[in-house]
Amino acid sequence: MYFTDTHTHLFSNKFDEDRTEMVQRAIDAGVTKMFLPNVDVSTIKEMNELEAQFPENCFSMIGLHPCHVFENYKESLAIIETELEKRAYAGIGETGLDYYWDTTFKQQQQASLHIHAQWAKKYKRPIILHTRESFNDSFAIMKEHNNDDLTGVFHCFSGSIEEAEKVASLNGFYIGIGGVVTFKKSHLPEVIKNVPLELIVLETDSPYLAPTPNRGKRNESSYLTLIANKIAEIKEISLEEVANITNQNASKLYKSILK
Ligand SMILES: [Zn+2]
């Protein structure tokens, strides 16, 4: 049995002291496939170095996080486009819309998301979406671009059953479920009970959002098993079944990497 962490920032400076040991801990725990979403132009080098260190386990993706879209975002996107022309990446992201922290660059975030959607189609790679207080706009933009070449994941999904069903209505889209599902007051168990496991991929979003009992601490990919266990409990199925189905989903999403 193995697990796929579809969203983990293992190149974060929060792991500078023990990165190699931490990644090895995840592999030893059975989390053998880890997808790395880029943040901004300053993180590309560290991300690709980690991928080179663990070529069987860590896979780089490329994009500009919506919280890092500022006045000069076009310069950042130009650098990212050069990267895309240079080599293959496992996914496009993370991108998306974040209206929670700051709405100053709302228009620019939307323009950036459109460009990421075009890249995802051009390079036939899944788009990785961060959607914070922005589900309707993110969904509308995906609907506009959705065709056979556009697949993706609403990472750190925190919406309602209705919103999960909207994601399911798009061709080749999934919801990413992480540590929040283990939190005491989370509404996600109710959502998960009501949607098919075929819609779900697992993620930690390390170093953020560590699952219970590590809530508030630094998160790492080895904790993915705590999230998988919680989903098995909610669905009243075995851990193996959660691993198998979510791995299958991840394989459809990351078909250039997983077989
Ligand atoms: Zn992220």
C-alpha cells in the first residue's frame, strides 16, 4: 500500500534543517509520490533541486501562487513561461484566486489564472487551483476553459456539497482533501460522506494545516496517512480502499508521471 501527496511544499524554508530526513520519513510511511506546487519565481530552484534529489518520489509543478500576484506579475509569468519551454513539469500551479488575504490585485489574479489555464491546455498538464473565498469566480473561469485537455484539482477544498458537485460536473477535475478534514469543527466529513471517493485526491499542503493530533505544528508529507485514516473512518471503508481509489484518481490527474 502506498499514498500520493498531491500538494506539498517540501522545498519550503521551514524544512531547511531536516529536509532529507523529512522526505525519507514520508517515503518510509508509504507516501512515495509527492507533487510539489511552485509558489513564485524565487522557489523554482529549490523545488527542482529537491526533485533531482528524489526523482522517483518528488515531482515539480510550475506556476505563480495567487498570493504572490503583484503589480509586476507579468514579469514573473514570463520567467515561468521560459521554464515551461525548457522542460516538462508535472502540473501547472499553484494558481487560483485568493480574496481572503488581499483583493488589491484581484483583476491581476484573474488574468494570471486565465494564462495558467491556457498553459494547462497547451502542455496537457493538470491545473492546481488555490481558491480562497473565490469559488464562484474560479469555477466560472474553469468552466470557460474546460475541454478534454483541461483537468485539475481544487486544492484544499473547503466548500459545500453543492460546490463539490459543481467540481464533479467539470471534465477531469478533483477536490484535494487535507488536514482540515481532521479538525473538530470541520464540515468536510459531511461533504465527503456525500460525494464519491472517485472525486477525491489526498494532500497535506505541507508545511501548513497539519492534521490532528499535530494541528498547529509544522506539517509534513508523512502525516498524509492521518488524513487517509480519517477518510476511511468517514466512508466506513478500509485504509487500503482509500489508498487505491485516491491513487487511481491521482494517476488520472498526473498521467505524465503516474502509471
Ligand atoms: Zn499550496
